Amino acid sequence: MAGVKEECGVFGIYDLDGGEVAPSVYYGLTALQHRGQESCGMAVSRTSGERGNVQFHKDLGLVSEVLGKDVLGKMSGDIGLGHVRYSTTGASVAENAQPLVLSYIKGTLALAHNGNLINTADLKWELIQNGAIFHTTTDSEVIAFHIARERVHSRSVEEAVEKTTRKIKGGYAIVIMSPRKLIGVRDPYGLKPLCLGKRDNAYVLASESCALSSVGAEFVRDIEPGEILTITKEGLHSSYQAACEKRAHCVFEYIYFARLDSRMDGVSVYDARIRGGKSLAKSYPVEADLVTGVPESGLPAAKGYSEESGIPFGFAFYKNSYIGRTFIKPTQKERESSVRMKLNVLASVVKDKRIVLVDDSIVRGTTIANLIHMLKEAGAREVHVRISSPPFLYPCYFGTDVPSNRELIAARHTEEEICRIIGADSLGYMQIEYLQGMAGGLPLCRACFDGHYPMEIPGELREEEESSC
């Protein structure tokens, strides 16, 4: 179904006792599958072996498809990392799957990256002028090449990473594996999440805390914005990029991206979504018989709306979890029919009822319009739509795949027009002033709603977006 696309997920583990880590990388990536379903991969190495003994495998597909038993059986090492991808820069082709593995004069380097840089063009041109040949169209390869180049003139890989972070601009969470070290890096604003866990004598880095739980690791802490955390046999060492007092955590982690059982920067994702639903109920009360959510993204906010309003919460849709992700939808008519294949209305629940339908966002408006039509076709008297985010009005440059302005329904229509277009009896969006409270008071990046970016966006990027409108 059309909507805001997931980001990427990164995972890394170093077992200081020498235990095999490939199974843990597999389970960690499986826990992060919601963050990207286009491609995935892993790389592992043995720190006590020869430098450069990296084994890796990556391809298009889900974790269970790409990293089967035959692949895992060949992966042996006590240090490893993995990646699940939804493309933000670069095409959806196997060449752009991660992790990236480089062999260079200092040995090997493997890298997994979540996020998006805003100065990729300048960084790439600098490398091309010095003879670099690129095999992918991702900004992740640009990061890896700069680290490799800096490493030649640095005392350690972490020094090379630190020099590289002075050049790159944007939102990023990066896990890097060298022959003897595992390194986690987070952008200075904290736009992209990254946390640290521990299981016995193994350290784990992951995009979300749910991935720590999946491998039996305990949450230790979030990697701080701007932090470079190095894990070696000697333990942990932190260094920091140039100080950045401003923080801007991605608001959509709390609205949509992150898994319900994750905690990010001290905030429970589940609690945040419940608070979002309660705010909606305060802002847009309505007389109704049932509150329901669009599975799965709208359900927690719907529960919050129900708790605040006193209107009973219930399930109005059955979700068919077995519809394949490769279902081809070349025409608009087929895209619309795919919604019916994935969701069916529970007619006995909605018949003759006034329904409050809660979802996390409206992007193009086609999906919510189809759902409203299905509810009314099943006998619902009224459908009042409540959205747990403000209207999308601006592009994201940091790794959230928001469609161009010409595809955003809110950029072209008023709320009253949108309500009429989707066929709702009323429509209410989350008010932007409630977002920070929803996220437990964290400072947020909400530029896709208000156009106030935490850093200056290069003119050529803005022109590119405007030319596509």
C-alpha cells in the first residue's frame, strides 16, 4: 500500500570470547526487517585470523530469503554486521545492497549505513577526481571510500572515521567492521537511531532495541548524537565529532518507523503512539460508536484515541499477512485491488456504526480512500478519519522516503478538500505543537511538516525537488 517507506536497519556484534556471531546477525536483521524489505546482507570475520578474511553475502529479498541455511553455514566469525535496506539514494538493484565490503592497502573494511547525506555530490566528485571507481549509486559507498582514503594517513581506523565525519553532512547511523574492531557512529543531530547492548561478553550495535532483545542482549544505552563508539578486545572507547548543541531526532521513528517494543533515546515507542492518539482525541472529538486503526501502523494511536475519548476500541479489519511482497501492481486499478487483498472489513463489527478510523499518515490519499469506501460498503454509517501526524508538506533529505511534493495530497489540497476527496465524514490531523510531547519531550526533526530543517540544505537539492513538482 502506498505510503511513507521505511528507512534501513543496521546491526553489528563482536563476541570477545570468540563465539560464532552469524546466527545473531541473522536474528538481529530479522527483528529489523520492518525497516527495509528490498535487500539485505551480512559480513563476518574472525578477529584472530588473517586480516582480510571477511565472508559476506547480500542480495535483493527478505532476510529469510537471502540468508538461508546454506549461506549461514558458510559464515564463520566472532565479529560481524548486517543491513536491511529500503532505498533512499540509489536504485533498488542487487549492487546497492549492503553491507559494503572494501579491500584496500590497509586491509578490509565493511560498512552498513542507515540514513542519507546531503553533500554526496561534492564528496563523490572529490573521490572521482582522485581516481575512484564506484560500483554502486549509494551515498554509503562514498562514506566507505572516504574512510578508506583517510585510513591511509591515520594512525587507526577510528581516527579515519572521525576525519570522515567532519566531511559528511546529513542523517546517519553507521556500523563499521575492521579486522579487529567494531565501530558505531551516529550523526551529530541524532536524526538516525543507534543503540548499544551486551550479551555475556559480546557487544551489540543496532538501529533499535528490539533487535537487542531478539539475540538475548540487554540494552546498555543509546549511542549519543555525534558519538563514535569503538569496540575492541580492550573494551569500549568513545570519541566525539565537533560539538553540535542542536538535537533533531526523526519524528517518524515515533509515529511509524520503529517497532512498538523498541525504546529510542529513553522513550517507549508504544507509549509515544498512545500519547499521539490521546492528543488526537483532545483536538478532534466526535460522537462515534467505535474507534479502530489501520493495521498495523494505526492501531496504537487508535487505542490512545479510545482511552482518551471513552469510545470503545475494536478491530474493523482482518489483515492477510501472507500476501507476497512481490505482488505486481503496474496499474492504478491493480494497486487499489491489492488493498482489498491485504485487508478485509469485518462487516459484523462495523455495520450501522459510526467509525473513527485512525492511521499514521496520509501521503497520496488513495489507500485511506479505499478503506473508507470498504467500510461504508460494509455498512458503516459514518467514517471519521484521524491522522497521528500533521500533513506532509515538504521533502525529507535525511533518509525518509517521502514522495515528491507533486504526489503529496496535502501539498495540493486543503484539509477540507482532502476530506471530500477521500470520502470521509470528517478529518483531523495531529497538531504540530503536540509532536514533542508525544515523543516524551525530545527535540525533533519535523521538517517534513513545517519545512524547518536542522541544517542548511544545498540549493541544488532543493532545486532538484522543485523541478520534480
